[in-house]
Amino acid sequence: MFIPADRDGTDPSAGSGTSDAPSELLPQLDEAVSDAPTTFPSTGSASGLPLVGLSDLPPEAARTVELIETGGPFPEPEHDGGVFGNREELLPDRPRGYYREYTVPTPGSYDRGARRIVAGSPGEYYWTDDHYSSFARVDVDS
């Protein structure tokens, strides 16, 4: 951080005329930082993506995960289970064919909508509700 010479705390009469030298402000800054909320979303440790509980997603997402785990039948058989290429590079880097995508039905939508579950290895699921612009790792145990 750059502090102009007339405001570096060495001459209290210079600059703004305040008597708060930087060393006097540090305890106030420490207090402000320690009181700041730390409510960042937790992350899926391996992916670094936000972590979302399956129970926090729309019920259609939970149903889609259930269908993936039981092998279907899927609502969009011509699309569901297709390779997800991860062209957006938002998911962890894996060989082509590792990820598969599945439609999460959107009530009232006349098409497939934007919601998807992307599956990797068994139990590894990612949620997107904006057609791959963002993802969250799904915690199936919550």
C-alpha cells in the first residue's frame, strides 16, 4: 500500500490534521477484522468448488441423483448419461469421458432447462443451475 509522505503518520500536523498515526490504528483494524463475519461457503476440498448439501437442492436434483445411482430410467434418455467435456474447465481436470451429465427437470420448462447434475466417480456429483456457468460439489450425505 502506498502512503503519501504527508499522511504517513510521522507528522501529525500534516495532511488531514488527525492525530491517528498508523500504529494507533492497528488495534482498531485488528478488532474490525476479528469481528468480520466468516460465512464463506464451505468447499469440496478436492475441487475447491462451493459445497452444497443434496437436501438443499431442488427435489428434482435428489431424484436425478437417485436415478444415476440406480441406472435410470432417465427423463431425457437421448441426452442423459452423455459425456460432459468440461470445456469450461470449472471441474477438476480429468480425462475425457470421466464426467457424465444428467438433466434435472425444471417444473414449467418447455425444454431441458439449465439445471444439470454432472457425475464423476461413484458418489461424486456436481450441481449447476445455470447451464455450466458455475458448479457446486454436492454433498450427498446432507
